[in-house]
Amino acid sequence: MHFRPGPLASARFGRLSPCFSLLLALVAAACGGEGRQGDRSPSQARLEADVTTGAVGMGLRFRCSALNPDGGALTYGFDWGDGSEATEPLTEAVASGTPVEVEHAFTQKGQHRVRCRGVDAAGRAGPWSEPVEVHVRALASGPLLTVALEGEGSVRSVPDGISCGATCEAGYPERSWVGLEATPAHGWRFSRWEGDCEGEGTQSQVYLHTDVRCVARFERRPASFTLQVEVMGAGDVHSTPALLACPGAACEVRFPDNDEVTLSAVPRSGWRFNRWSGDCADAGAEVRRPIIKDLRCTAHFLPEMNLVLDRTRVGASSPSVLAWSPDGSLLAAAAVEGETLLHVWDAETAEPKFLRGPTDEIWLWSVAWGG
């Protein structure tokens, strides 16, 4: 119906007032707006899938939903992303906003981008949903290896097949070994394997005599880690950045995650640096370590002057089989060259506490503390 206000208004009412013209315009706009409401297309659809990996011929389920601004029912069409024509409409009509669930078995292996959209009763289609990536593998003739991720990271296999999170299932020959390696995402660290895989290392081996499921668990990295230093003998350790100074109150310090820390060991008078042990095992007096976990490092110092005098007297060139007392107050060593002597020093003063020469009954092979 077309509304023509011009001639009728001039014949009966003469010239229209501006206010009346405005009223007619508002009424016309309102009537026109009501007429256009039935012309609106459905909203962009939303697509979800609980499982995005499968095999050729294996049914995977998808859920799709959209809104009809006119309130009417909707049907749904799907684009499976495998080169086949879009299926539209595929579902029976359901109320606006009601999700529909559809199962589809892919006939081709590969990566497929699945989409869906809503279609109203007049045949108007809404925008396609954001695609869901689906990986379809060839149908396995042997056992199936499935990997699940807890937290953020990835897992790859040797031989190839698993590249999870994209490809988390693969078939392998029966009675074969498959290696898995877990890599944490930035800000995460690998915790442990669960399921049919075990261990706390990032690498795991699994034997496939039947279907196997492994879980790689990742956890968030803390913002900082503890670096703990212990000194054996007479010496000092300080760090760069300058937060740690040991011995003293600053032998245990927290450093931000991923910081590079350098530890420097400086012997006191009458002593020399021997080695690092623990997480800083090294022969150099200066070591650098990235702070990616809690670290415990021990700096070992040996008496210098008294050791030289003892060597001169017995003709020994170096001590061997060193052993610290349980409380770290004494150091024992066997100097073996020509003759064998047992030395014990006070770790604080470097003064010799005990010296035992060779006898017919004693030949030193090792030194250890008891009790």
C-alpha cells in the first residue's frame, strides 16, 4: 500500500502546518520501520566442537547456534571445508538461539576448516561462523596413541604423527616404540606425564601393544625462584646482580624468573677455590646460571699454605679423595704420591688437626666420615 499525502492534504485542509508535517513524517517512519523488521537476516552463527581430531570415516560432532532478530525459527547449513559443497539446509527448524548438534564423518584426511550459518524461513542466510580447525588422519590399522594437554604447551612424537595441540591422535604399527617430547609455552613449565606415560622429564617413551593415552601436564611458572648458596671452607660468594653475599644473612635470595645470575667465589687468605657442586657444578670460580628453577649451589674452598708445606715434606703433588665432615667444620684428604698421608684441617682456620703417616697395615684408598 502506497501512501500519498500531498494532494489529499491540499484539497481538504489547505496548506499543512510544519508541526503536522513532522507528525506525518514520524508516523511514516514508524510504519516503515515495522515493515523492515521482517527483512533482517540471522546473526553470525557460533560453532563449537568437543573433539577436533579424528580419522577418515569417524563421526565428529559439531554444535551450531544463531539468533533470528525477527524471532522466527532457523535451520542451519554447514561448510565442511573438505572441498565438498556446503550442506544447506541440513537441520530441521528450531527456535532462535537453540543450538543444533550435527555429526559428520570426513572422507578425506587433512586439515579442514568447518563453518556453519543460520537460515530463516524466508531463505535469508546469516554470516558464516568463525571456522573450527579439524585434523583428520588416515584410518589407523594399528594401535592408536592419544595425547592430552593439561595447561599450555605442545607435544611432538618420534616417529612423526603427533603434533599436539593440532594433531593429538595417530596410529602406529603394533608393538612399536614411540617417543614423545613436551615443550611448555612461554610462562609455563613441564610438570609430569600421566596416564600410560610416566616420569617428570620432558621426554617419554611408550610401547604400543594396544591403544595408549598419555597426558602431558604443564603448570604456570612462578614469578621468581630461590638461589641458595652454601660455602664449604674459608671463602666468600657474591652474585651479579648484587643481591647475594655468603656467608652471612644473604645466602638464600629470590631472583626473577629467567634472570641470568653470575656467582663469584673468592677464597680467603690461606685458602684456594676448589670447585662448585650441586646445581652449579663447575671448576671455575665464576659461574653463570639462568634462574629457571630453584637452585642450590655449594662453593668448596681448600687450605692452601698448610697443604703446600705438607706436600713439600712428603713429596706429594696433590691431594685426592677429599671429604668434608657432616657439619662442614673439618676437611679430610689423602695425599697419595710416593707415600700416603691422611690430612685433616680445621675449615675455619686452615690449621691442621690431624696428620697420619703410612704404616704397613694402612693403605688409603678412600676417605669418609662416619657418625
